Amino acid sequence: MNFPSATLLAQSVLAGLFTGALYGLLGLGLSLSWGMLRQINLAHFALAFLGAYLTYELSSHRGIDPLLTLAVIVPLFFVLGVALHWVLTRFRVSPFNSLLVTFGITVIIEALLQWTWTADYRKLESSYAEHKLQIGPLFLPVPELITLVLGVGISLAVWFALRSTDLGKAMRAAAEDAPIAAAFGVNQNALALMLSGLNAALAGVAGVCIALAYTLSPSQIYAWIGVVFAAVMLGGLGRPLGPLIAGCVIGVTEAVTMTVTAPSWAPLVSFSLLMFVLLVRPGRVA
Amino acid sequence: MKRAFLIVLAAGAGLAVVPWLGLPAFYESILYLVLHWIALATSWNLLSGYSGYFSFGHGAFFGIGMYTTATLATRFDIPFLWTLPAAAVVAALVGALLGAVAFRVQAVRAELFSLLTLAATFVVATIILNTPIDGGPGVYMSAVAVPQIGPTAAGTFYLLALCAAVLTVLAALAVYHSRFGTGLFAIHDDEDVAEVMGVPTYRYKLGAFALSSGLAGVVGGVHALFISYVTTGDTFTIAMPLTVVLMAVLGGTRHWAGPIVGATAITLLLYAFTGGDSAIIGKGLTGLVLIAVILFMPQGLLGQALKWWSARRDAPAAPAASAAPAHAEAPAASAHAAAPVAAASARPAANAGEVLLRAEGVRKSFKGVHALRGVSLEVRRGEILGLLGPNGSGKSTFINVASGHYAVTAGLIEFEGRRISGVPAHRIAQGGIARTYQIPRPFAHLTVLENVALPAMFGAAALDRQTAEAEAWQWLAFTGLTERAHALPADLNLHQRKFLEFARALASRPQVLMLDEVLSGLTPSEIDEAVALIRRIRDQGATIVFVEHVMRAVMALCDRIVVFNRGEVLAEGVPHDVMQRPEVVSAYLGQAMEERAPVAPASAHAVVPNAGKELAHA
């Protein structure tokens, strides 16, 4: 074990915050669909990578600015999310079976990605990646900065919308007790479809961020599942700010662990944390 | 069961000649993979399919088996075959350790257990990767000698996988037909009720987890040498446990042979699409199959086939349907004469009236809500004790506490002079306390007969399966459910489900029977039937604690009553007297009753004090 310099440590904290923001962005949709729709949506990760590959395609081969692809991806994914929810409710899929069905969807999307873009690694070469801001001795890569801004901005917006708008209150009421909410005039089916659409759109946004900062390959879908679930559960289900905060905590701990020990130890942090939360505070997630 | 054992053994023996048939080696490889997945899916099903605890950590135990074998064979030069038992033991120990922690936390069920086991996979992987067990580059096993069992190396691996598969299937089959398996299926449907009926749920889950992990460890050990190069990246994936889940769900998780069907189908499907682009199509197809099965065939291929088969078999048998009840008639005829409880009633009347169950200063709080605030009461042998009180006064909580469903916050409960507060619910049940639930909680996937046989196996009677079934027939006759013996609880009406609760509680041959609002929701004529039934039970010598709002029944049945109010005992004594006491009356109505006119005697559900008065005046 070697003790790194203050600069190195600060840089790794920063890197942790950047990854944490992406964990939070990915976890947000997952947390909302689990906490409010009672669906454990494994396909969220596959959708994110579908979004990432679409961004890659539109940007590398059609020359569209990566951030502008959001204009296509967000509405498209909203529709996908609505469709997914329609199927799951149409067949009255239990929360546990929703996990299995969405795993099936994940496998299909993975096959689709592999079919279209092959299993080779792909990297989006965008103008954003070339820029790096510098503050004192610290470097801030622009793609990660965009992720951080989007992650914090969207999480705050969702938090505010659920807390203070009528629509958000109706959604929370429907999540708490659907029949009672319906008795008070809340059209909970429409709200649930909308929320599912929103969650999928959030996966799309996370996908754009992944495309900006990471190398893509279809099997990478599975690399994120464990750590993002850890962030979701630590943050508390259905709480919009939870995944972001928990994600940053995990991201920073991982990054510091990597700097202080070896990078290969990093998974131990998040997964031990997840096990700890499950065993010590299961009430928080159930 | 014996026949199934023989079929599995015969199939194993028949398949064992394959290596000597001189087939091209690639047949042995594909068959190896089929058997490999059969063993993995079946071992997973042993815990997850039977008990409903879906583990996503099967890869961890498989991987622990791989690394145990790899380490022992390469570092310590232990002959390969000797490493396999070690692989099983190490995997089983880690499984038991994880289970010992996880199963202590009540809330870690369903998807939380899945995530916990998934997380455990990556913790194990990281530890192995970063310690000398692997250290990073992976473990090469090319120098390890392949034992010469078959004519070729491929034949040897095939035979090893065959042994692992047969072993696993036999284990799954044995558990399926044992008490252990019955208990696991009860845990699957309703763990709390299973525990209250005498199933040692913690021990059973732990046992199933260890067995399932150990078998996965053996398969891992064989596979380590088969691939001969072990890395953490390829071993501890999320795809492996999910594939196993897919196979078991596809075949059907509620039958020992389900995973065999699923594993064979998926492996052959993937094999049909090997190589390049078609492998991708194969992958996509497995995804589609999984979705289709869950949406359209939630019981799996085998489950669906068995259902179809039994429907077909029953259809022509319909005219002869009396065959089943006829079988029931024999024990049923004797039910009234020599019902099992009669044995209990043989206890001399001399000790009737002795204190059987005693509660002293029992408190129960739920996060600041005090449901019981120091309840002391006694239940005497042979009596019917009524527990009364307004809604929320603590009657049901008392039953929940006395049956071990909830732990007491403070205080002492003794049964036959022995402390039972703080004792696990299944031990209380085995000691001779049975209860019913206010809202019936039958095991949804077990037939009415199996529902009643279960407490006979696990409760105070502790019968073996066959005797328990005979016993169950008697109690079905006693409660008038004989004709519905093979129905599922969902097909019963409320009245029948309430009587099923009775039959289940009685089948354990309890000394104390606690009835939690068994009459609520029944029609007046059904209530009459139930009252007659309770009389019959008491006449056979059981002691009954009876929570009820239907005053007509309380007055007709109870020897003594205890009135609860706000978690405390308000009054206690002979029904007649107690119901006249002003404090009891005001607890119900909040005012004195003197000026009130008696209510029309017709109402069966009359408010308590009125009914008391009415009876008193009668």
C-alpha cells in the first residue's frame, strides 16, 4: 500500500465524483421504476447501451453533435418505456418476474447490438473529448463534466417535480396506494405509463453520457449492473436524489481505493457496501 | 419415488456407455455441456425453485469449486479426483456461512436475496483475483493429469459430468420427496405460516443453500479441468447465474425434473446456433424464449405438460371420481369415533383445570405503538377461553405472540411450565400449540390435502408422510372438506378456506388450539356449523383459545373470557358476569349501558355488550 500525494488523491476524488454521477444517472430510472412501479428493470442497462450505440452511430457516421442526439433519443426511448410498461401490466407480471422478463429483453438487445455493431470495441471520437479544463493542478475532462452536470441537474429536476408539482404528487400517491389514489381521481395507469417512459428516457440520457466518456462493447452492459444496484439500494428506492448521492459516495470510495491499493480491489468496496446495506438496513430498501 | 430413482439410475447407466460407442469426440463435448448445465440448473433449483429464494450467486459457488480444484491440483499436486470432494465442501461451507448471515435477517427475501447473492459473487471474485489464489493472470491446469476413466480425455470429462448430473438429480429427487422438501415448498408459499406450523425454516433454508452450493462446487471442480484455464473474469459473471435461472424457469421450478428439461432445451438451442452470426441469433432466441415462457407459461414446460397430462387423465376418470373419496371414506368413517384428538382427551380429567399456558406481563411494541402493555393471563387445560375486546385491543397480537409469530418485547409466556417466549415458532408448534389465521393463509401451491398433511408432519404429532396423509383425510372429513381434497386453496370459498384453517390447526394434534376470528365473514348458518365443529373439538379434549366478535358464539362456547382493551386485560371471568361489568361495557361503547334498550335478539353479529345483556336477560 502506497500513500499518494494530495494532488493525486484530489484527482481521484474528482474522478470518483464523475463516475458517481453516471452511477446516479443510471440508477435514477432504475430506482424510480423499482420504488414506484414495482418493476426491477434489468433492461435499463441494455437500453442505456442502446442509447450509447445510437449516439455513436449518429455522431460518428452522420456527423451529428453527440448532445444533439438527445433530441432523437429521449422521445424514442420514452415510447420504448411506455411499451415496456404496457406489456408488463398487460400480463400482470410480478416484481420478481419483471426481473426475468427484462433480463430476456437485455439478452435480446445485447444480441441486437452485437449483430449491428459487432462485439468489437467502439469509441466515439467527439470534439468534447479533446478538451480538458484545468483548475490548479487538477484536470477536468469535458465529457465527464457534462455527465456530472446532467446527472445533478436531472436528479434535482426529478426531485423537485415529484415533490412539488401536482403531477409528481399524484405519481407518489399512486405509487403508495394505487386503488386509493384512483378513488381520488388519479389516473394511475396513465401516470405509470408516463413514469416508465421517463425512466427509459433517463436510460437514453445515461447512454449518451456513456458514449461520450467510455469505450463501448455489447458485453459491457453487464459490467454496470452490480455497482448501480448498489447505488440504488444505498440511496433508498424511489428517492430521486438517493442514487446520485449514493453513486458519488461509491464512486469516490472506489476511486480512492484504486489509488491507495490496486484498481482490481475497487469492486470489493461497492459490493461489500451493498451486502452491508441489505443485511443491516433491509428496511431501507424493501 | 422409488421408480423415479431407478429411472434416473438406469438413464445414468445407459448414458455411461456412450464413450465406448466410438462416436466423434464432438458428441461427447456437446453431451458434456448438456450434463454440465443439467447439474448446475438442478442444484440451483434445489434451493431456489423449491424454497423460492432465487439465488443469483450460483456462479460464486461454482467458481469457488473451480478455484478449489485448480488450487489443490496445481499448487499441492493433489490428484484431480480427490479435489472434487474438497470443492464441494468449500463451496458448501461458504454457502452455509452466507446463509447463516442472510437468513437471520427476516427482510432479506425475494429480490433482496437475489441481489445479496449477486453481490456476494463479486466480493468472492474480487478477493480471489487479488489474493494469491489467482493473483490476476488466472490458473493454468494444463499440467494436471486427466484421470483415465473413459477411453479418451473427452470421454472422461463426459463421464465426470454424467456422475455430477446423476448425483445432483438424485439429491434433488430425494429432497423433493422428503420432509425436507415438503418444508421447503411450504417456505416457498408462506414462510411465516410454515414456521408457525412447525417447519424449522432457518435450518431448512441453510441446509438447502449448503447442499445447492456444494453440488455447484463439484460441477465447478470438473469444469475447471475441462477448460483447463481458470480466470475470475470468465468464472464470476452475471450471465452464468441468469442462464441457470432461465433454464430452471423454462423447465419448471416446482418439479425436480424441470431444470433437466430446461437445461437440455437451452443448451441444444445454443448449440444449434454456434459460430459467428448464428450464435447471436441463438442468444436473441434464448431471450425471446425466456420472455415467452414467463408471460405465457409461468409454470414452465414441464409444469405445463404435467398440468395438461393430469387434466387429460382426470377427464375420463370423472365418472369414477368417487374412487378418491372412497379411499377417503375409510379413515373418515372412523374420524368421529376415534379421532386423533381423542388420544389427548384420554388425559385424566383430574388435571383438567391445571394451568396449561401462562402469560405474565407480556409487552409487544411495534416502533412505538404499544399493542400489548403488560398482559397477564392463564389458559387452563380443557377449557374454552374467549379473548374479547374492541378492534385494536391486542387480542390477535396476543395470539401472534403466543404462537411465536412475533417475539415478545418483554414479559414471559410459559407452556406446561416451560418458557416459550423467545423460542422459535416451529418449536412452539412442535410443543403442541396450533393456531389459525384470521385471514386464511393456506399454502397456495399445495392441494387442500397437502395443506392439512403438512402440520401433521411438522407439528406436535410429527408423523411421517404417509401417516400424515391418512391423518389429513380424517381432518378433512371432520371439517367436511373431503370432496375438495385435491383442489387448490384458491378454488375454495371463504367458508371452506376458514375450515381448511381449522383442519390444518387440528392436524398437528395440538394441546392448545388458538382460533383467530374463525367465524368472521361467515353466514349465520355457517356459524352454526362452525360452533358445532368447535364443540366437537372441545369434546375431544383440546384446550381452545378463541378470539371472536360474534357474541352468540362466544356466549355459547366459552367457559371463561378475558376482555382486552388498549393492550391490557380489562376484565376476566365467566362470560355472563364479565359482560355486565360497567368498565367492559364502556370499553366497547364509551358510555354506560343502563338506559339502553336491549337490541333485537335476531342479530347474529350484535355488538358485544348488547348480546351479553341479551343473553343475560334470557
